[in-house]
Amino acid sequence: MHGLTTAAALVATAGYVLAAPSALVPRKTFQVSQIAKGKVFINGPTQVVKTHQKYAKLGATVPSDAAAAAAAVQSGSVAANPEQYDESYLCPVSVGGQTLNLDFDTGSADLWVFSTVTPSSESTGHARYNPATSGTLKSGYKWDISYGDGSGASGTVYADKVVVGGVTATSQAVEAATSVSAQFTQDTDNDGLLGLAFSSINTVTPQQQTTFFDTVKPTLAKPLFAVDLKKGTAGSYQFGYIDSSKYTGSITYTSVSTANGFWQFTAGGYSVGTSTTTSGSISGASIADTGTTLLYLPDAVVKAYYAKVSGAKYDSTQGGYTFPSSSTLPNFNVNIGGTVFTVPGSYIKFAPVSSTTYFGGIQSSAGIGFNIFGDIFLKAVYAIFDESQSTPRLGFAKQ
Ligand SMILES: C[C@@H](SC(=N)N)c1ccc(Cl)cc1
Ligand SMILES: C[C@@H](SC(=N)N)c1ccc(Cl)cc1
């Protein structure tokens, strides 16, 4: 009986069921019928693991190859919690068994963390990774990164287990900070960054390391991640799958150039206000960047936008366009891949800089070298960072 049950269970989980062999018919008879038509697609290795686990009490052990193969369909989702004014979004990540809140950044490719090797004068108020627990030093490896806003950090490198929403990288390069700039010290919500740009811009020497996404990519159900940032409330990142409940309509895909290590695409026409008939075009390269707060566009586009906001001006002391707190802002519409996406004016009324004045969520990309579709844009869409095709692509859908 027991033997048959195991065999039947194994066979049954192979996606079809066969009539029990008569010689092994157990005391009580039971009808086992073919699955009519269609195919039930299951994952063999996962089923083998489950069956062995089911009989573990009888001494069954999971074959190591099955366990490894079963890991070939990881997927998971993690919360993205906004700071005040949605300055950035922090996601809980297990690093060597310790939970740190990291800024997932599709504009860089280093996973670095505040750590026990960060001077306490620079890391007070931050969760810190302790490599002594389970980290393996990568002797002689170093990293040093600078960000567009002039902030930066540097340090040493360990290999350790990193888990994001249940998706596990058993040996991920974890870059421990031995020095961080004041902006990071002061942002006590932020315990480090998890880069999701292409690994070609990872800063580790003498041997460049892979991002978390690149590390787990071969084990994901689908080689992609998706981003659902929201205004003023928690959103989420999905790894290995697209959550169809997070968007309406269809996903519009557009091609990506990886030449600069970013998720770089070409944006099309735009319009300001309620008309979604777009015209002109957003010149230059654009990147989809979860690590940048605002939406940086060509001067001509920015001027056309704030021409529709009475009292708006470029304020050099604030370093950008500001407008009266009483303003109602127009929508910003942009055509990407043939679909027009709308950023509500309320998203562009970004944050107060005084009792009478707000700072705009749309600012000029002049001097950067490319346009940046940062959080102001991303919180208006569901964005798919997709490597399931022959070349990477970005998908956008309305929320
Ligand atoms: C790519 C982003 S930085 C990042 N997301 N890690 C960026 C570059 C240059 C400027 Cl000026 C401002 C922002
Ligand atoms: C200035 C620091 S901290 C912060 N601005 N909250 C920072 C955070 C994220 C990136 Cl991608 C670059 C720089």
C-alpha cells in the first residue's frame, strides 16, 4: 500500500494520472481516471521535492539535484515604503539574516549597506549589516560609488545570503560601507542601496560583481522584475512575475539600450493638461530610474509645462522650478511606445519649500546628459524591467 501510494503520488504529480496497476491494487478499490484532454503543466522538480518532503517522516530525503532544480522557479514580492514626500522608497531585505531597509535603484548596480565596519559617527540611526555572522570576505575587493546628486559611499565586499520577498540569492556580493557621504548619514530611513541597473556599471574591483537581479535571474520563473510605486503609500516590487492585478489595459513595451548600463529608452511626444493628444518629442536618451525622486526632462519641455502654471518660476536658490502653494498643476502626458501615459498634476505638486511655495516634480535635465523618468513618473504606471526576450525591454501599463 505504502509503496503504491508513493509511486502513485509520484506519477500523479507528473502531470497525468494512470489507472493503478492491477497487481498492486490496494485492499480498497479506487477509480483513477486519465485527465481528459488539456495538459496540466506542473514543475517536476518542485513536485519531486514536495513528495519527498511529504514522506520525510518515513525517511525520504530530498535529492540535492531536485532541490537545486526546484529553485529554478523563484518568484516573490516586496513592499516599497515611501519616505516623507516620496523622496525615496525603502524595501525590507534580509542580508545575512539581518533585515535592512534598502533603496532599490534601477539607476545603479551596487548592493551596498551600512555595516558594523561603517564608522559609528556616520551610521548612527541606521540598521547595520554584520558580516561576522555569515559573510565571507572577498579579500582585496573594494567598491566606490558616486551618485548624480553628489552623494557617495565606498567600502569592502563580502559574499552572503540575500533574500528579497522570498527570492533568495545564496551568495550575493554585499558591499559593506566603510565610508558614506553626509546625505546618506542624514537619511536614517536608508540602510543602503540595492542596484537594479545592468551589472556592467557595478563599481567593485578587481572583479565586477552582479546585481541581485542578475544573480537570481537564472532561478526566476521569468527573468524580469516589475515596479509598482505609489504616491504617499506603500507600493511593491515583483521579481520573477508580473502581477496582473496591478495594472489595467495592456502593457506597452519599448526597446532598451544597455550601452550606458541603464534601462535607457526613447520617449516620444508630450502634452500638458487634459488633452492626451501629444506632439513634439522628448529629445535625447531617457532612463527609467527608481532611485531618482523627480522627473527630469529637456528644458523646452519643462518651460512649456510651467508656462501653464501661474506664478511658476526657475528659482536658482532652490535649484529648480517653484510655484505658489495655492497652485493647481496640470497633468503631464507622454507617449512611450505608442501609448500615452498621464502623470496627474497632483503628483507634480511635489513638496513645500516654504509656507507659500512648492517645489515642482518636473525639473530640467539640462547638464545631466539624459532625461530621467524617476519616481514622479513611475508612481503613475506599472513598469516591467524585462529580460525575457533576446534583448532587454521596458514595459509600461496604466495603473
Ligand atoms: C542615474 C541617477 S543616480 C541613481 N539613480 N543612482 C542620476 C544620474 C545623474 C544625475 Cl545628475 C542625477 C541622477
Ligand atoms: C542622497 C542619497 S540619500 C537620499 N537622497 N535620500 C541618495 C539616495 C539614493 C540615490 Cl540613488 C542617490 C543618493
